[in-house]
Amino acid sequence: MADTDNKEKSNLQPSRRSFLNTIWAALGILAALELIFMVFTYLGRKKPGAQKEQSERLIDAGIIDKYPVGSVTANIMGKFYLCRMEDGGFIALSSKCTHLGCTVPWDDKGKRFICPCHGSSFDISGAVISSPAPRPLDMYPVHIENNTIIVDTGKLLKRNEFLKTQLVYTKKVSK
């Protein structure tokens, strides 16, 4: 009879081995769920800066009179150059070379942008003067409101050539 009682107790209580197997299975499932969560979090996140406010993307570059005709002015915060052409038009050019993304400084003496990495050069409109750059410098939209220049750094525009229509002019106010 004592033998029968021991068998009934062993059937009612799980063995140590089955208890540990259950614990390991639960921990494995928990680890798998955490891994799945991490993968979806990584794949679903937005690029850094993608949540910039509209006001952070729009850069007030100042008034028109601040920029002499034929000038190139670097905007460090916006990472662009604001160029004023000989005819008075404005264009905001990206400071990144279209070849490998190196920062291109403006050479005031030579009147061109020169890439220090591979020697590409661009004129004041961003058009390629010498390769290996495959296309002109990218540009940002420019708006002129109340004699103030505003550059939208949230919209980088890739281009294949320089067109006169890419320049922005002040609107003549008729009296």
C-alpha cells in the first residue's frame, strides 16, 4: 500500500526534469519574442532627423540685399551654399559632391567649387566643370517672401543639368 501511495504522489507532482524543461521553454519563447520585437523596432524606425519640425527645415537665410551679385555664401547650419548669380537669381546648392559625398568648398579665387577627394569641380550654378562627378550639385528649394530668402533643407532636389528655371528671383512690386 505504501508503494501505491508513492506512485500516486509521483504522478501528481511533476518531476524536476519536466519542471526545468518547462522553465527553459518559457525562457526560450520570451527570448524569441524579444528578438522579434527588436527586429521590428529596428526596421520600423525612421531616419534620424526625419521627425524634424517644419520650422527646423526652413532656414531664414536673411534679406536679399545681404547677398551681392555673383556671391557664394556658405550656410553651415543648413549645409548648403546660397549663390546669387550675375542676373540676380538665387540658388541653394548642397555642399556634398555628387560623386562620393565629400564636402565641396567654394574657391573664391578660381570662382568654382572644388572637391578635395577626387578633384571634381563645379561652377557657381553647381554644373560640373570637371569629372568624376556624374551630375551637378543637388539643390534645395528657395523661396523669397517679403525680401527675405528662405531655404527648405527638408527637400533635397537631385538634378541632371542646370536649368535657368532653377533660379529664384525677387518679384517686382508694381506701384
